[in-house]
Amino acid sequence: MTSLDTAAQPSFSARRVAGFFFMVVGMFMAILDIQIVSSSITKIQAGLSASSDEVSWVQTSYLIAEVVMIPMSGWLSRVMSTRYLFVASSAGFTFMSLMCATATSIDQMIVYRALQGFIGGAMIPTVFASAYGNVFPPDKRANISMIIGLVVTLAPTVGPTLGGYLTDTFSWHWLFLINIVPGIIVTSAVWLLIDLDEPDWSLLHGFDGWGIGLMAAFLGSLEYVLEEGPRNDWLNDGTIWWMSVLCVVSGAFFFARVLTFERPIVELRTYRDRNFAIGSLLSLFLGVGLYGLTYLYPLFLAQVRQLSAVQIGEIMAITGIFQFISAPVAGMLSQKLDVRYLIAFGFGMLGISNYMLLGLTWEWDFNEFFLPQVIRGIGLMFCIVPINTLALGTIPPAQLKNASGLYNLMRNLGGALGLAIINTVLIHRLDFHKTMLRESISAGRPVVDQTMTGLGQMIGQTPGIQSDGLAAVKQIYLLMTREATVLAFMDSFFILALCFFAMLLTLPLVRKPKMQAASAEAH
């Protein structure tokens, strides 16, 4: 190895590695905080005496603020340095967690959550940029990608269960108080251990204020439309319509600005790298599956099966267990095999796991969900580890911070897009299936009349309840609604399966990463 090659390698030291793993803990906290609150939103609503429309902003404000910060983090990291930015982000996230726990009104909570999401949003892309840039040499990055992938996929999986447990055992305040001690430790450790780069305050000259404003308007309005659209009937709602207009107009001006300005806030020309562009697309659809399925499974188990948070957690834990089991295998194979084959295997497994759910019934429980959960856990790890390598593994170090922000933005937008699609499908297909089932249970059909008679007799045998035709009709309606709901969930799983299988069509466009090719030749 020449002296030039040696100089090109990151300075690998135990101190930096220790500091990096504290950064990973901070990233885990930031990702977990999205899901941990979602399972207890009704408890927060009751505690703050908020309406259902108001309390939805506890999540929406966090997500909008975070999605604005993520692409900005690359520029901020170059200005402030990795150390200063991450410490400021971790400290601010921890402090705003404390403020959320002390909120006494819904208005305070919304403001604190927005600040928590905005300040803490820089932690996630900073970890990715550090892993592929300053801390680890190329031969170590596959294993680090495995660890990052495990954190990114595991946090949404355990979040709803942990949130439900904390709320049931203590109170909703502990959803935020749980961040305080780890946040202080992470902030202190990163301040003492990380010294990856130096601030470049000269970048503040020529500061692109218009670019930041247009990006905030574009991404904020896009996130709002995706979050609120399904429950407000999309463009039929006046606010959604105007936010869509704002999204289109600000987006057009934003893209024009960043493509023509000398020092843009984000560098979109990174997408000229074909592997980074396709890796970002794959990350988008991985976000659809990661956040979409983490939302769908607990929703079905709560609405249809009416299970508790602990029972739901026992079922969802299967995915987490098999993520742990498959993570070392995915990391090892990503060093030895073409990442395109691993990505094809991962998305294929995700597609199969959803296809297996097309036989769903309202009686499904732990045993029926076990195998699809196993396959999903394995598929997630075989997607995210090689996709990280594909997208970021060969990006020049000078472009990594910007690329990491864009890459992580795509995953978050994929999550918002997935939830928007799922909620829209559930709403519209539920109405469709109820209409179809209603036509098949019209009065006069022998099987319907027999069922009505049987239900009336069964209700009449219940002590204290007087049997009449109306009670039987009500039971028929409840059964019809339950079956229509199951069919709507099946439609959602089917659409997700199609999305995952469609991603296989992009892989012929991927070039084998040069770094991986060189590694294979060395072996």
C-alpha cells in the first residue's frame, strides 16, 4: 500500500469508534421517538384535553420539522463540524423531550414536538455520513452498515410496544422522560470522543436563505399533505388543496434555485451517480415497507383482534428477533456477494411475506403471523444493509454529508408516502367492501333469514337482553363491518407486495459498486 493510499484511509481509533456508537444510540432515540408516541396518542389527547384533530399534530409537527432538517444537516455539518452539530442536536432533542413531558396544553406540546423533531433530525444523517466517511475504513463498513440497519429497522418495530407499555405502566409523560438520561450520556460522550472534522464557518458567507425557505415550504407542505390527506379526503379539503398548491409552487422554485445557485443548501447533482439515485429510490420504497408494515400489523391486531399493547408486542417481536439473527449474515454476505443479488433477495422476501397475508381472516393470531413476520425480519436486513452500501459506499468523502441527508430524506418520505397510501386504501376499500357485502345480505335470501333467526334466538337467551329484529340486524352489521375491514387490510398488504416486487425491476440498472468489485478481486 502506498503512502497516498494510507493517507486516504480514515483514522481508525478506539476513541472514534466508541464515540460513533454513542452517536448510533442518539440516532436510535430519534427514530424511536416517532413510533413510541404513536401507540399512546389517545392518552396524550386525554391528558391535554385536546380534540382528535389537534392531537394529530403531535405527530405531524414532529415529522414536518424533522423532514426539513434532514437534508439541511449536510450543509450544517460542514459549517459546524460533525461534533458540534451532533452535540447541539442531541442536547436540543433531550431538552425538548423534557419540555414535552412538562407540557400542560396541546399548543405547548405541538410547539415542543416541532422543535424536538427539527433539532433532533440532524442526528440520523450525521451517523450515516460518519460511518461511510470519517470513522471506518472501507473493509469495516459492511459490518457498520449492518449495525446501522439494525437500528433503523428495529426502532420502528419496538416503538409502539414500548410506548404502550410505558403509558400503561406509568403515564404518557414517560414517552418523553425516557429520553433524558440516555440523551445526557450521548451528548456528553460525543462531545468528549468525537473529533472527525473541523468547522468551516466561511460557508456562512453566501448563505442561501431563499433556498432554505423554499425547501422548508416544499418539504413541509408535502409532508403535511401526505399526513393529513387520507383522513381529510385529499383535494376535496380546502386546506389540503392549498397546501398542495404551495408544495408544487415552492417545489418548482426550490429545484430551480438549487440547480442554479453557486452554493446551494443541498446539492442535487449527487443524483447523477446512478447507484446513489437508484439506492435512494430503493430507500424510498424500503421506507414504505418499514413504516407501513409497522403501522399495519398493530392496527389490525388492535382494531380487529382487539389485543392489548403487550400482546401486540409479543407478535411484533418476532420480526425484531429475526432481524437480530439475520443481521450478521447480511453483513457478512454484503462483503462477499454482489449487493444486487442481496437486494433482490431482500425485496423478494418482503414481497413474499406480504403475499402470505392474502389469506388473512379475523381469527389470525400469533401462530398465523409467525412465518410472515420471520420472512419480513430477514427481508428488512437483506434490504437495508446492501442498499446503504450501494447508495453511500462509493460516494466521494467531500459529498458524503450532503448525500447522507438526501438518502435519509428519501426513507422518511417513503414512510410518509406509505402511510398515506395505506390509510387511503383502508378508507376507500372499507367502503367498497361494505357496499359489496351489503348487497349479498339483503333480506329475503334464505341464508340471511336463517342467520337473522339464529342471532335473534341467541340474543334472546342472554340474561337481561330482550331479543328483537333490530338487535339481530345490528349484529349482522357488525359482522359485515369486521369482514369488510379484514378485506381492506388484505388489499393494503397486496399493494405493498406489488411495490416490493416492482423494486426488483430496478436492479438491472444498477452498476456493481467499484469498491465492492475491487474487494472481490482482492479476495
